[in-house]
Amino acid sequence: MDSQKPAGAPEPSGQTMPTMDRRQFLMGAGVVGLGAVGGRSLLSNVSRVPASASQPTIKIGYVTPETGALAPFGQADAFVISQIREYVKKSGGIKIGGKRYAIEIITKDSQSTDSTAAQVASQLILDDGIDIMLVTSTPDTTNPVSDQCEANGVPCISSVAPWQSWFIGRGGVPGKTSFKWTYHFFWGLEDLEAVYYDMWDHVQTNKVIGALWPNDSDGNAFSAKATGFPPFIASKGYEVVFPGSYADGTSDFSAQISTFKSKDVEILTGVPIPPDFVNFWKESAQQGFKPSLVTVAKALLFPSVVYSLGSLGENLGSEYWWGPPFPYASSLTGQTAAQLATAFTSFANQQWTQPIGFAHAVFEVAFAALAKTNGPGDKEGFIDAVKDLHLDTVVGPLAWPGPVANVAKTPLVGGQWRKGTKYPYEIVVVSNSLHPNIPKQSQVELIK
């Protein structure tokens, strides 16, 4: 990729644009291209790893938002499954107790809705007869799939949802509740709070924070009065301005913007889905709301989102959970984070994205646990292996049990989007207070 701009990426500009719906966002941001071309799913070409007729087979279900508003989270899945397919082919299958087993990976598209996620998970369990389930990409996907597995006694490994959104969002109570069949790894709100506070405290502001928290699993976890951001923000001497929860898919944010302006908000935080933030931020520019610092989760993870904002994307900040600077390597392929990101770019002809590492890591966990079982059908053995599993992965060291029995935590730093050298925007590490082994690449900067 020798060009300075990826194919299909919009040119940065200072012009504001009209409100867009989800389909327009996906098309304009270049998100649809990898997941589906001409209505044909690319994942369908790599979903099944061929099994030798003489080998018994382990069936793995994999649910992903291949289409819909959350499609950026599933952007790397075709690449990751292609790599796992090649790994299994070269190794002759997974070795369990001296015997090798073929792997069949059956993928399903959640279409970015919780109802479809639950439906396709049920199909994988009841119709396809999977042995284990893997799922990533926000609580809208992980939670309904995990619930189906818990109800049907199928082992499930999930990721890419803050652990509180996954655990508490499913009715879990820390210290009182545990799930038998479902295990998760990711960072928690306590990590995000620490990272964002470190970013806020590095610049001069009036310490008034505007919150853009939707009425969904993530938004409800973030806005919870007892366990979410509000008590943390108050404990640090900052004021939070929260106009109230809004529905995913909102196209008019005039009320929120008016409230933020009237309260002199200088810091913006939140956890909107990508198309909602694009609409909010463009409306903010049109209506004269310009905070000095932005630390927004979920929506600002993806280069395609920042591209779609043109010149309005510079210095936007977000959590940074995986990328080339992270000093970790895969337990399966031996690839470093940087090598895995480069391999994706070669495969997809697109800039790397953060979910790549976690889509790969769920297979690392699955293979490590499977190796300790008696083969297909040993569901109890799989869960026993995960309960106290310690594994060095491409997203960092994992160790169960973590903050609760079903969760292991992963490293988190903070990043900001800057004008790039190879791409229109590139994210850089600006806060590494929690994990100094991940190198800091720049200082926090205010929005210009």
C-alpha cells in the first residue's frame, strides 16, 4: 500500500455534512467493503475449515456483526478466520491427548441486533451442533449469544465488551453470581475511567464533562449511578452533565448539544455507536459546540469513522486496546501485534483496526482450552480448563479468575487520532499510566 490514502477513504475537509442513516454511514466510511461485496458475504468463503475424512471434527460457532451499524467491529473477521484456517491446515488439526482433530468454523451474522444474535446462536447450538461458541463485538452481540450458551449448556468464550457490560448486563452480581458455561476477557470500566482521567488531567479545562451515553447495554453500564462513570467523575473533582439516555439510531442531537453548550462543557465523553457519533459531531460543528477534549469509547475505535469526519477528526480521543505498539505475540502463530496488523493490511488493503487482535485471541483461548480436554463433547473439561487458564496472547496476558470468576482482564491505554503519514488519520498512544510497557507515542493535545 504505497498510496497516502486508502481506496474509498474520503478526503479530509472542513465542510460539515448532513445527517446520515446507518446504511449511508457504512457505505461512506468504507465499512461494507470487507464484509460483503455485491450481497455476497466474504466470511462465507472462509467459514468452514475443511476436515479430513479420517479425522474427527470439533465444531466451533462464531457470531459476528458482519452487517449493520456495528459492522466495523466485524471488519477483521474474514482475515482472522482465514489465518486460523491456514494455521489448522499447516498443523494438521488441533492436538488433544496425542490425537489430532479437524476444526470446522461455522460463522453467523448477527446483523448488529441482539435479537438476531440470539437467533443465530440458537441455530448454531441446536441445528449445527457446535462444540464451543466464540463471539466478540459489543454487548449487543456478546450478551445474547452468551445467554443462549448458558441456557443450552454450551461453552462460550467472548470478548470486546467491557466486563461490566457483559457480566452485570446479563444480571450478574459481583461476589454473588457466576456463570457456568460462559467466560469473557476484556478491560473494565475501572480501567477506562483511569485512562480517561489521566488524559483529562494532562490538559487545562474547566473540568465540566458532557456525557453521551445511550440507552443500551454499554450506555447503561457507563451511566450507572453506583458502578458507572458518575461517581468516579465526582470523586476526581469534575462535574458531569448528562442530558439523559438516548436511543441508538438517533439522528437529531440538538437537545444534547444545547444542554452541553448551556453548561459550558469543555470535555466530551460517551459510548455511542459509530454512525450516531458521526451525526452528533457534525451537528456539533454546525451548532457551534466545540469541546476542548474528546474521550469517546466505541465509536472512535475505527479509522473509517474518523475519515468520514474530514478535518473534524483531528485529536479526537478514545480508548486504545490493541495495535502495533502493543508488545505481545500470538500463542498460536507467534505473530507480534505489529505483524498481525501488517498481515491484515496486506489481506484487506485497508488500515488495521483494533478488533483484529481480539478476534484472533478468542481462538487462542479456545485452542488452549481444547488442548486440555478429552476431545469433542468434553464440555466440562473445556470449562475446567478455562476456569484457571493463564495464557499469553496477542492482546496481552490473560488470567482467570479476574475481577469476577468468569472474567480475565486485558491491558488498556488511551489514544488520539492525528493526521497520518500513510493514512489520513492514525491513532497514537497518549496515555499509558496503567501499562507503561506499552510505549507512549505523544502527549495529549487539545482540539484545535
